[in-house]
Amino acid sequence: MQKRAANAFLEKAAWFVLSIAIHGILLWAFSLGMGQSPKGQVVKIELNMKLQPEPLEPFKPSQLPEPEKIEKPLEKKEISEVQAPVVTDPVSQETRVTEHTSEQGDPMAQNPYEGAGDSPWEGTLVETEIGIGAGVGGAAMLSGRFGREKLLQEGGSQQTEDSVRLGLLWLKRHQSEDGSWDADGFIKYCNQDPKYPGICDGPGLSWVDPGLTGLALLGFLGAGNTSTVGEFKEEVRKAQQYLLKIQDEQGCFGPQDKLYMYNHAIATLAMTEAYSISNYNALLKTSAQKAVNFIVYAQNPGKAWRYTARCNENDTSVTGWCVMALKSAKIGGLEVPNQCFEWAKSFLDSMTDRTIYFVGYTSNDRKYVQVPECMTAVAMTARVFMGADPKDLNLIGGAGLLQNNPPLWGTYKGIMMIDYYYWYYGTMAMFQMGGSYWTQWNDKMKIAIVDHQVREGCCAGSWPIADRWSQESGGRIYATAINVLSLEIYYRYAKVFK
């Protein structure tokens, strides 16, 4: 008892002495200001304190939760449209435009209405105030996909390029006649080329076709193909025609049922990218702007997005796709309210546990994590493209979490770690972070993805349905398209941070 009392006394005494010292300093400063300092001079005492982030915790795997129930779609509501030119014949009005070379001068200074075709340089790319970073925006953001100068510099290789082309060839062989990629019906295109015998497995669910088509189209666009330029221009043209055909009056791609905002957001990203690298294609502009208008309409006021429009629920995953679609639209000069980004930022902040900078799906509680650090990667990517500072602790802390959980083909303590979705967003986020974050991630990513691409039979060029999302809904088309996008990282988007 005496010992505890003594300790308590010493603790109080220490605080008492500290209090006397602080008051003494303040009285001394006051006397200086009243007496010895020149008239009007103020003596300031500044206390400099720097907040240090909490140390990062190593990943502790947890069991994956059961898939969530699908909400009923809301009734359709009228939404306003931004005026855009009306063109009746989709894509067919495009004419071939010669590829730009350095001798042709500034492509943006040329007559934008000289042709209606696609060109990798003559387009509507503009500088924007969101996501520019150190001056990267507009044409610079997307132009790298039309050259491979930075491939080796950024960590790519001929092997990664070969893998991309093999993946695109597989997607080409399994594209439907109407231009779509059919999640559960692509198998009917198997065994039609004697070079690729056999039948592929891995069908997905039929309702994801609009989103899968957008995802596959993004892969072709990312490799520098348009509807008039590139090895796969015919596949691009057909995919664009399909998406134009299934867009409803409100601007939504595909039926408004099931988890349709996934379909719409991914298809919108594809169409806005297609427009951004087109030569002022009026028809693509009409479609892309309508699609953007629907995303704007679908956002929950003050919040973000989820499976259906204005459902008063939000999640980080759908929000990531919507942000990227709106960012691509803004790059292309389409009309996007800045308020959409401000609301999205606020929502992502609410999903962030700032003790370790983990980002959750519908809550910032780590116990509800679905896969290692997937939503952290999604949020990092969205924040980068919405203009986050490279010194933002949300990015630095998030990069530390991703660095501790690199791509791994296998299991960890009995938990399956193969997750193409996480790898895709993690690859985009770590590429933008650069430095050792990127080099370490890239080394692991190439091993996980390139080394496990199928090389024989009809499945040659595709990837197995080895992760949760390919097994539950996307199938082999999803697995192939999203892994192709990860391997295009070296040139698909420019680095925002320099």
C-alpha cells in the first residue's frame, strides 16, 4: 500500500512540476512582451508536434464471408442528359486515320473534324484538375499504350507482352458473333481451330455479359487497338457495336437487374476509354456521355455506389469502377460533376481504418474483410486518380499493407490467396506508388500471372478459374480479361506521380 501511494505521489508530483515549468515559461514570455520587447512586437511560443502513423500489422487471414443477397432493382426514374450529337449509324461512320508520328507535329493542334475514325493520337484528350499529379493528364495519360518505349523501363518484358497477346488471341477466338463475350456460352466457339484443339471449361453466369464485354474490350484498348487501328481492330469494332446496342434510354448498359451497376460501370469505363482515344467520334461521345449521366444519377447523395442505382447502400468495390469510369470520361472531355469525386472521397475516408490504413468493403472494421487487402487496393487506385498527394498516409499506409501481401499462387495458412481482382487493383496502385513498392510487387505479380497462363489446347492464352470471382460469376473470360489488364500495366496508364 505504501509503495502504491508513493508511486501515485511521484506521478502527481511530476505533473505538478511540469505544470509549474510551463506556467513559468508563459510568465517569462509575457514579461518579455510587456517589458523588454520593442513596442508592438509579439513573442510567440510554438510547439511542433508530428503525428506518426501506427506500425503496420501483418496480415492475419480470416474466413471469407458468404456472398451477400442481391437487392431488388429500383424502379427506373427519369434522368437528365447532357446535350450530345445524335448519330444514327454506330461505328460504321468511322474512317481509317493514319497513325501519328513525331514528324506530324502536335496532334491536338490538327483539325479534329477531319475524319470520324479512331486514331491513337487524334482525340479528345484534355487536361483535367483531377488526378493530374505532376502534370500527367490528357493525351499523356493514355498515349503510352500506342508505344512500348517504357515497357522494359517499368519492369515489363517480351514475356509479359507475349502473355498479353496470347490472352487477346484467346478472347478473339471466343468472341460471339454479336460482339459480346458470353460468360456461359463461349464454349461453343471452342475446338474450331485445329491449332487449338479441345473444349474449355469455366463458364460463368449469363447476367455478367455486359460487364465481361466491357472488361475484354478494355484489354484490347489497353494494348493500343481501336476500331480502325491495331491487330484486333475488328474485335474492338464489334464489341463497341454490341455495347451501343444494349444501352437503354437511361444510358445503362444491359438490363437493370441483379448487380447491374458492376456491368454498367465496367462497360462505361470501356466506352469512355474508347471515346478518349477516338478521333472525336460523335456516336461514341453520345453513348459515353449517356452512360456517365447514369453513373452520376445512380450515386447515393453524399456517398457512393453499390449494386443498384440510389439504393442508399454503398461499397468500395463498385465505387472503384465508377470512379475510374468518371475519371476516364473527364480525361476525354465529357461532362462530369466534380461533386461526384468529392462524395466518393468522403465515402472512402469513412471506409478507412486510420490506425493501419486498411480500407473495408462496407465497413472499416477489419473483421469483415473479404480478401486480404483488395478494397485497400481499390481505394488507393481511386484516390490516385482523384488527385491524392503522393505523401498521403492513406496511400503510404495502404502500400505497406499491399507490400506485406503480394500476389501469391497458392494458399496461406489454409486460405486460398489467388485473387485476380486484388492483383488487378493492387498492380495499378503499386505501379503508381513506384519505387520498391512497385518493383517488389511487380516481381511477384509476373510470377503469379505469367507463369500460370495456359499454353496448350483450346484454353491456350487463358487463365484457370482459380479465384473466387471467376468461380462464382465471371468464369474463364473474366479470369483472362482481368489478367491481361494487369499485364498491360506498363503502358496502359501513365504514372501520375513523378
